Amino acid sequence: MAGWTVGKKVLATALGMGATGGAGLYVALDESVKADLTLHPPKLPWSHKGPIDSFDHASIRRGYQVYKQVCAACHSLKYIPYRHFVDVFMTEDEAKEEAAEIMVRDGPNDIGEMFDRPGKLTDYLPMPFPNSAAAAYANNGAVPPDLSLMVLARHGGEDYLYHLLNGYCDPPEGVELGEGQHFNPYFPGGAIGMAPPLYTDIIEYEDGTPATQSQLAKDVITFLSWTAMPEHDERKKFGMKAMLVLIPFTALCYYKKRQYWSLLKSGKYVYNPKKY
Amino acid sequence: FSPLMSVVRHSVVTLPTPVNISTWWNFGSLLGVCLAIQIFSGLVLSLHFTAHTDLSFYVVIQSFGDVYYNWWFRALHANGASFFFIGLYLHIARGMYYGSYVFKEVWSVGVVILLLVMASAFLGYVLPWGQMSFWGATVITSLFSALPVIGSDVVIWLWGGFSVDNATLTRFFGLHFLLPFTVAGLAGLHLFFLHDQGSSNPLGVSSDFNKVVFHHYYVLKDLVGACFFVGPLLALVYFNPWLLGDPENFIEGNPLVTPHHIQPEWYFLFAYAILRAVPNKLGGVVALGVAVLILLYMPFSPRTSIKGLSFYPWGKVMFFSLIGVFILLTWAGAKPVEEPYVVVSQVLSFLYFSYFLLIGPLTRIQDKLL
């Protein structure tokens, strides 16, 4: 390429730029017409999204209240025990009191009988239905999914869930819904079996926060983010500590490497032809 | 210990190493670091893992809240696999660009290592028993049914039953545990063959007249490389561990519900695109295999006067076009099987295979012209 004429260089440059531009145009066109027909949720400024942002634990507590009083009627949280609440958004006594509100089948006792007892910290949150068949029967054939990992189990995460909860609207002209279905542009296919679950003042928060629809959605999703990522705060804290060590260590290693190599890098090769 | 220490000394202390090898030569040691990370984190994860279809998903999720720092080991293992493949692909790209494939034994053992690491990654992805684990296992093991005559029997033998089920999961766990140690042994063989001849260098000429000892020069250089490699890995682990993952794998595997888009992790997407580009099942499977095994052809491609592509401009254009094709194939592998992605995959697959067949003759033409 060093021996190329100006014309050839111009041609090669033009070809390269044309290819790059063409690829860029293709990508732009592809992005503008997605293969799926689902509305993509806009990004929201969640308070725990930044690399050094922790969860809003007051929001997790309110979110648990929303889950318990609204969502728990249909959705399970089968991977979450009450003991996980301790020192996250409840004291140990509060968590014990919370667990004791439910009755749990246990046994057998000394005479071989199963019995019901109040819940303990080690128990998991109760399932609203005994099995998926009962759940489907009670919900027009659709099984309400478990919510423990929902934030991680959907593309878009928190943003998708927030807009799903708040995005219900009348179906556009020509869209037919089945019996018991509702229209939600964020749900794949548009027809969702769940009725709009949240509306302003559906519950009264313990801490007096106004229970607007968006507040309810924000809190319950922060709670669900915690259920999906219980290690979140510790993970980021650990990460800050690791970076505080790794970055100076890398700089030190780089300096020592350059120091050792300086002798070789500043070397000079000289050709002294033999004089005959 | 003396003979063993002597081998270690000759391998990492007094090993004569070319003075001019660049950062692209760091990836060998980085892959060793990746293997160590994967074995260490995998061993710890295996202490709390149960390979049973009723328990695997539950045990993996529960370990986040219940086993101290298990979230760290899982995130490290999952993202470590991605970085392993980043290192592998860059290491192979270095070998292709600088003509390292002339070391036939080193190259062949390297291709076997690549195949075993790919197998190990596939087997490991099945273990959490999420939707993508189950359906990925179903899709890939079903490919063997394309084999003529014995295909369906082979698949049943692989599955250990009539579908992907508990027997499949338990044997996948066993194999996933075993393979990395095989890889470690082969890595030792890879180094053995390499040290027989000594490393190549970016110029492609003999470096026998200008070598330095490995320690401190390359120990320090490799340490710096490791810091720059492990840094982003840890940043992902701590700040965004599921960036490269698939949300479907956080749903428990269900044989009755098929995900809308079954796709592997990003490092297999180029091969997945090539598999789906061929409309015939057996043809697709053959293309998938050849896409990786074609690397074995490289030592037998026509030799050039100067090793590597540094002094072959059109060879460089072809090489970097291959990089672009590889990236585009990765993108195409994530797309659904619809137009225009089908035609795009087919064109890209053709270009991918064309590189390996044309690069040798093209560079020989330049030799003749000069």
C-alpha cells in the first residue's frame, strides 16, 4: 500500500468509507424496524442502577407491603424465606411477627399427624395456590408466574415491569382480545391475562407515603429487584473495595514492567560493517 | 522435587523468549489464568450444587442468599467463561495473523483445546437448568440425529433416555467437571510443543539471535496483562454480572414451554449462524463442525516466503474482513430465522469459509509477483 498512487488510495478510502457507511445504514434500518412487534420500555432512573448505588431500603419495605396486599393473591415468591427480610427492611422481631401471620403445614408430630403451626423465620413466603392447575383455573387459564426472579427473567428488567404495570390502555382499532384478556402494549403479543393490578390508593402505606400508582409500581419493583438480587448491595460494596485495590496494583505493576524493560527498550542496534 | 523444579525453571524462569513479542502474545498466559479461575470457581460452586432436574435451579438460586459469597463465585464463573472465549478468539486470531500455525503440533493441540473448552462451556450452561439451559441442550444434542443411520440411536444414548432429562443433567455435570482437567493437561502439552521450538515473533523471522530470559521481563508483562484482563472481568462481576447472560435462563426449565428465541451464549453465536444458514439439517451440522475444524487445515495451506500477514497488504485486508465477518455472524446468530437475516447469514458463512481457502493462494500470488 506504500507504493500506491494517490488515485488508488482515494479509491480504497472511498470503498472503506462506503462499506462502513453501508453497514451503519443497515444497522440503523434494522434498529428502526424490529422483528418483534412489542413496544420497548423507555429507561428509567432507578435509584439502585448506578455502579455505587445501593437499594432504597425504605422502598423495599413499602414494596413488600404492596406485594403482600396486592400481588400475593395470585403470584408466589417461592424462593424467598422470611429470614431474608432481617436487617434488609425489617428487624428480626418484625420479621418473626410477619412470619407468624401465616399458618404452615408441618409434621408429622409424635403421634404421626400433620398439623398447622404459625410461620417461623425459616419458612418461605406462602404460595397463593396449591399447584399450577389451581392457579390456571382461578386465572382464566393463565398461570401467574413466580416473581422471585422476575426482574432478571425479562428483557428490560425493572423498566419493562414498571411500564407493564402502568401501561394498560384500550386496545387499538382492529385488535381483538380473548375473554378475560386486557391490552398492554409492553406485553409480548399485547394481550395479557392480568387485569391492571395497581391504581392510586389501592393500599395505604405504613410510613404515610402517598400511594400513587407510579409510587406503588416503583416500590414493588424495587422490592422485586431485591428478591432477584439479594446480594446487590454487598456486591457493589465489594466491587468498590476491589477497584480501590486493583487500580493502584495495576498501576504499580505497569510501572515495574516499564522500569524493567527500559534497558531493552532504550537499546540501540548498530551495524558496524567489517573493514577489510 | 529437583527434576520438576528444573522443568518449571526452564519453562517460566530461564526460558529464552524473543525480545520483540507484542501484547498479542499475552493471551496464552491469560488463557491459563482464565482456566485457573474457572477451575477454582467451578470447584467451589460444585460444593453446593446438586445435579437433579427438581433441585438444580432451586439450589443455584438459593445459594445466592444462603451461601456466603456464592453469588461471587457464580458471577465469576459465568463471566469468566465469556472472558475465556474472548481470550481464545484473540489468541487464535494472533495465530492466524502471524502464521503461528506453522507449529503444527502446537496448533493441532490448540484446536483440540478449543473444541474441549467449547464442549465444556456447553455442558456447564445446561447445569443451572433454566429455560435456555434445557432448550439449548435439546437443540444441540438433537443435531446428532442428523447422522445417517445411527443418528437417532446416538441421540438417545447421549440423552440417557428419550428426551433431555435427569440422566442428561447428571452426565453433563460429570463431564463438565472432568473436561477442564483434560484441558489443563492438554495446555501443558501445548506448552511442551511450543517450548520445543520457541515462540514466534511479529516479524515472522527467526528470533534466535535476540532473546531474553522469561523472568522478570515476561513475568511482569504477563502480570500487567492479567491485571488489564481481570480488571474488566471483576468490574462485570461486581457491577453488572448478568449483562452477557440471557434473561430466559432465570426461568426454570420447562419441557412444555418453548422460548421464543432459543439462542446460545454470545461466544457460540457465530457457529449458530453458520448452522442455521444451511437449509439442510445434516448440511448445517457439517457446516457447524467444519467452521471450527477448518482451523486444522491452516498448517497445510500454501506457505508464504514470510511468515504471517504483516507484509501482505491484501492478506491483511482479507484478515480484517474475516474479523468483520465473524462479528457480523455473531450478530446474525442472535437474530430470528427470517429474511433478511437468513440471506445475510448465508453470505457471511460463505465469506467466512472463503477466507481459509483463499488466504494461502492469495498470499502466494503476492510472493510470485514480487
